Amino acid sequence: MHAAIFWVVALNQRDKKDFVRVGESTYFSGLYVDHSNTLQLTNPGLKAKNMIPFCECCTHTLNGKVFGTE
């Protein structure tokens, strides 16, 4: 079993994701370790303001910011 950190940090290139869901409507940017062992954002251009909620009943957030804001 992998530690919880690997839900967000990809262990290899094929597991990289732009974002990961960590709760019912809580998302965080995906991360990976590059070839020089530096932690990187999988998609640095991903912003909450560009995300659309999947339903109207929940407050969806990306990195603590409500979808459609900032």
C-alpha cells in the first residue's frame, strides 16, 4: 500500500494527473518528481478559475480555491 502522499505525487510518468480528488469535492494539483529529483506541478497552468463544478450541490475547490474563482 502506498502512503497518502502518493495520491498527489506520481511515482512515475504514466501516473501523472493534472489534479487529484482528495475528498467529495476537494481537489489538489497533481505533482511529480522530475529527472533531477525536483518536485513539479503536473500542469502549472491549471487554475480554479478555469474549473467547472461537476454538480450544483457541492462547493468544489482546487488547492483551497472555489472553482470559477481566482
